[in-house]
Amino acid sequence: MISALFLVALFLGFEGIVAMERVPGLRRDELDPISKGLAEARIGAHPYLAYAVRPDLRIDPTEDSYFQLSHNSLGFRGPETTWEKPEGVWRIVCLGGSSTYGFGPTTDATNWPVRLEARLNARGLPPKVEVINLAAQGYSTFESLIQLALRGVDLKPDLVLVYHTINDMRSALYPGVNRDNTHWRAVWPLDRPSVSESLLEKSGTYRTWRRYATDWVKERGDFGRHVIVDYGRWWPNDFGQPTDMNLGFLNFERNLKTIVATARAHGSEVLLVTQAVRLTDFDNADSAQLQRDGFERATQILRQVAERESAHFYDARPPIESEADRRRAADGHDGLFTETVHLTDIGCDLLAAILSRHIVESQILPIPAAAR
């Protein structure tokens, strides 16, 4: 009885200590970093897209970081907008992954879709241009196709700009390729705790045991495990273990064709753009040559789909890579990329400059004859 009373007292004492949340390592956010991470994440579960950008999110600069980011009320990165297109506005929607969403630029204003809008409007040519960023980290053409069909077309875009390559290449090189990408894209796990689990959650002792005596955080704590199949086994390690990469690249081609058809069915033009990259960033992987070849193959598919479907096409890789090479030769570093396909503020502005010039010079943007 004395032992039992001692254990009860020990339990109650520990519960009191945890409840105070003053002891390092025993605070609620430290014992349950997953819930904290989900609450602060840029993305959240979505029934059709697997996950999507969370609306109304804002990250402001701090003493330790000058990074700034915001999501508008519609769930897109960048300034506030409306589903209805204002009178006299020529609207572009951008489809892509993290390099379009903006992993690399330091602010919304320096991301390339926003810079594209600014550069087009700086020409002073009618009509006024609005660019809306529909991208999200990790998206491939699978998600972008759904994003366009369920949300993008309701924005009534005049131009759908597609900036995809690397994530579709990675899907094609991942093991066990399926036509619907279920070999790569995982189902977002949703917790449905039982009554007993909900009661245990109230116990600080239980939360401490779960945090430090089990693999709970390791198994659930990384967002990669929420969105990528076999995360930690193939990705982010050397995922180049293809079993049927031909099917993977056929998926990419099919998705691009369907994006073009969907856009046109709703009165939009389409511009397919090759993704700029430093191929040397693949060199640290065991499958470096496989990834180089895969990236080149995906780039050619973009070109071929544009030709066959009579869509607009622009090869943005050569001018950006040429400028990167020139800068490296002069200064030892290019300053255009943070890594692989992610662009810095300078890189984003360069991409926006060459795209705005192409959109105007190829007359994708309908400029009145009197204003030319």
C-alpha cells in the first residue's frame, strides 16, 4: 500500500510539473511538436489535392530572419485577389511546384510570378496584367491539373503558365510507377483517436513517455512522411530506382496535354516553360546521370507537347544557365540559385524579365496596335 501511494504521489507530482510547462523539454509544444508543426505549416490536408496551401497565412521578418511570406484568403501565395476577374484585366495563373510557389526568394514581392506582373505592367501597355500563383511545394502536373480544373479555371485566366519539370521527373524515377502517381504521393494521415487515446492525451506523463520513449515523433514528425510514399527509404536519399520510367514520363505527357485541353475549354491560352536548373546539383546522387537524362527527357516532352497541341512554348533554361555560367566564371558563384531549381531574388527577377519579354514580343499579350 505504501508503494502504491508513493507511485500515485509520484505520478501526480509529475503531472503537476508537466502542467506548469516551465521545465525545458516538458513544455506542451516540445512534447507534441507534430501538432504544433501542423498548426504552423504552410500546407494542410486537401481531399483532392492531397494537400494545399493554407489560406490566410502570414510570416513576417524577425530579428533572426528577413524572410517574408503570405497566403491570401483564396489559398494562393501572394497578394489578395478575387475569383471574379476585374474589368480590363488580363489574368495569368501560374502552375508549378516549390520553384513557382517560392522556395528561394526572400519575400512575396521578389518571387518570380509577382515580378512577372510588375515587369509586364511597368511597360505601360494596356491591358493591366494580374498574375496569380497557384503553385505549392512538391506539386507536380498531377496536382496542378486538379488545381487548374477545380480552382484555376474559376479565376477566368487569359493565360495558363506551366512551370514544371523536376517533380514529374522524380515521380518517373521513383520505384513502382503507377498511372495515378500513388507510388509517389502519399495519403495525408488523419488522426482519429479512440476514447481511451483522447483520455491519455490529457496526461502529461503519457505525452512525455510517447515523446521520449517511442518513435512517435520520428515516424510522424517530418512532413515528407505526410506526402511521399516510403519517405526516408528512397526520398530524400537517392530516389533514382526506376521500375517503369517510360510510364512515368508518359504520365507527364498526358497531364500536360490535359492541362492544355482544360485551359482551352475555358477560353485560356497556355504557355509551357522549361524549368531552369543547374544540372551539376544532381552530381552528388548515385543516380546523377539518370537524373540528368530524366530532366532532359522531361524538358523535351514540354517542347513536344507544345508543338503537337499548338500551345505556346518558351525555353527558359538556356538564358538563365548562360547567365549563371557567366557569373560563376567572373565571381565564383552565380547568385541565381539557392539549390537545384530554386531561384534567389536575382534569379526570380531574371526569369520574370525573360518571360515578360517573350509574352510581349510573341504577342501572347494582346496589345492594341496603337500601343505597339
